[in-house]
Amino acid sequence: MPIYDYRCEKCGHFEAKQKITDDPLTVCPECGSPVHRLISKNVGVVFKGSGFYKTDNSLKDKARTLNKARQVDNQAILDGDVKGFVEQSEKTTKNIAESGAG
């Protein structure tokens, strides 16, 4: 439920928690004087969950990094390059640890 800013002609500034569909207050709840709803600014917004660039793309990037590492490791094994596999695995592990993908 949003919090709206109001200015009372006698008391000064106050806030009121109201539904978006509620009509604006017209009198101060403290003294009964007329009030004016103020235009709010600097509203903080937090996007959580899926469906947002920050959360979705970072997960896809991590998945791509891991899949590419697995492909390189598998190819090294198929080629019989055990030394290359070990070196590549160590490099991959280091990269994953540095990127925070693990």
C-alpha cells in the first residue's frame, strides 16, 4: 500500500498510508484543517524475481560459461589429451570461481 505525503495548513507535513483507489484526504486527521496532497519524488523501486534483465541474463551467462567449459573438457578427453584436460579444467575452475558462477 503506498504512502502519500500531505501538507496541513496548520500542522504541517504528514504521511498517510492509503490504497491507490482511495480518494485523497481533504482534512487533517489531527486538527481537521484543509490538506493538500504533495507530489512525491525519489521513489525507490526494487525489481525482484524472474522477468528482469539483471536476474535473467546473469543466470543465462553463468549457464553459457558452464556449458562452454564442459564442451572444452569433453573435447580434450575425446582427443586423448589428458594433460590438456587437466590444465583446461584448472583454468575453467579458476574462471568460474572468479566470476562467481559456481
